[in-house]
Amino acid sequence: MKVSLIMSVYNTEDYLKQAIESVVEQTYTNFELIIVNDGSTDNSGEIVDSYAERDNRIVVIHKENSGLSDSRNIALKKVTGDYVGFIDSDDWYEPNYLEQLVDYIEKENLDIVICGYFLEYKNKTVTRLSVDKPTTLSREEGLREIIADKLIKSYVWNKLFKKELITDEMPVSYMFEDYATVFKWFVKANKTGILNVPLYHYRQRGGSIVNERNITNILHFFIAECDRTKYIIEHKIIDGMYEWLRTKLITTTIGTSKDIARYAPTYADYKKHRDMIVSDSMEFLPCKNLNLKKRYRLWLLLHYPRLFYINVNISLWFQFKKRKNIFN
């Protein structure tokens, strides 16, 4: 069984060799590594070319910078393997990553396999496991878990997918593309397996999409949440979760509006983003399952946006005062 691995690279010369070497040193050797150099301005392009010259399993594509989603979509058109996996260019695999995942695929006849991972901080490593023992899920069980985004997170990088499942490309107009896409790949998966072994090292860096908090990231996650919710409901993907999804989306609407109120430099900036957020959320109202506190916040958000904005910033001021007193 051949595995196609995809890596998008943009200015990660300090970490790139470790990432590539963790692939070429895999104990399972029947793979190809497709690297898309997304217009790097450092030495990343030269580094990936040097590896491709030494190992014919590595294919390199150079292109102008157009973002992670576009890079992955381009690579997906080039895959020749039976299964597809992903690795970020600042992360790395355990040496037996592919061996263990492929063994479990063949043993259980899986369409998707998932492993645990390590969160790699500068001064510590944290292990993340979803299950206590190897676990297999039916199509409906797998769909419920990926939609709930708890037992199965919507990352691409700790999973292998049967190639035939990947019929939906990633959106290129916003970040958090995996959150808006991966659940679609589960729709056709009859059987999903989860290993209780950490095999992927996920480096935590300041400035990464996940770790950076700003208005753009906040809005992009909200857009991904909206697209995800609309798709699931419109395509009737899973019974019994639609009201839960509506409640989750409205809760995200309130939380996003609070975050924008915190980060927006002026009320006018906040109001512009708030109007877009509210407009995109209207089709999910009314929402039956909100608690009283959330209903009040939603009422403020819809009818008295300035008061909502003021309340958020007053609460921030009190939180700051409290922290300041603690440090004193």
C-alpha cells in the first residue's frame, strides 16, 4: 500500500530539515512526499530541492505564495498513493508513524486512521490521546465525533485518509480550512480507527495560525464555522445534531462578537464586523437551547450593539484591575 504525504512550506528553514528527515527515515518506506514551496523568501526552496535530488520519493512543486489551502489543493491533484496524509513543515513524525498507521488500516480495513500527538512547546512536551485503547468507529459514529470536534479534532496532520474520500477541496478564501473541510471526507468513510499512541509532534510557535489571536483569525474561524454548519444542515449529513449545531453556531456568534469588541480599535470597526457576523447568523435563529445568560447577550448583540460593545470592554477593565491587584 502506497501512502502520499503532503507538506506545504513557507519560510520554515529553521525547522524544515527535521520535518523532511522524519519522513525519509520512516520505517515504512512505500510513500511519496509531495512538497509545495509556497513562495518562500528564505532558504526553504533550496533545502527542499536538495532533498528531492537525493531521494526520488520526494516531489517538489515551486509556486508563488498563495496560502496553505491552495498549496494543499495543488498537491492533492498530484497524489498517486492509496492513502493521503499531511505534515506541517515545522512538525515531525515518530520513525514508526506510517508503519503503525498502515498496520492498523490493514488489520481493521479502515478508511481513515488517527493517532495521538505531542504538543511541543519550547520547554515542555504535552501528550494528547483521544482514547485509552485502539478504537474503531462506524460511519455514523465517526461523523458524529468529527462534527462534535472533541474525540476527533478537525486537523489533517495526525490522520491518513483513503484517497477516494478526498473529493472536496479546501477553501482558499479563509484560514481554518481543515475545520471547514475534513468532516466532508468522513461522509464516505465506512470505518474510522483511532490509535492510543502519540506519533506526531506538533510544534507550538508564536505567530502560527492556531496560536495567533487577532481580528482576522477570529473572523476566519467564524466563517469556517458558518460554512461547516450550513453544509451539514443543508446536506442532511447526520440526524439528531441539527439543533445542537444551531446552538453551537449562535454561541460562536456571541463569542466572536465579544472577541471583536475586545480587539477592535474603535466602535466603528467593531460595528462593521458585528453587522457581518449577525447577517451570517440570522438563518440559524430562533435558537431554542440557549441558556438565559446567552439569550441576554444575544438580545444585546442584535438590538443594542453599542451597549454590547460597552459591556464587553467594561468587563475587560475589571478583569485587568483584578489581575493588577493580584500581581501587586
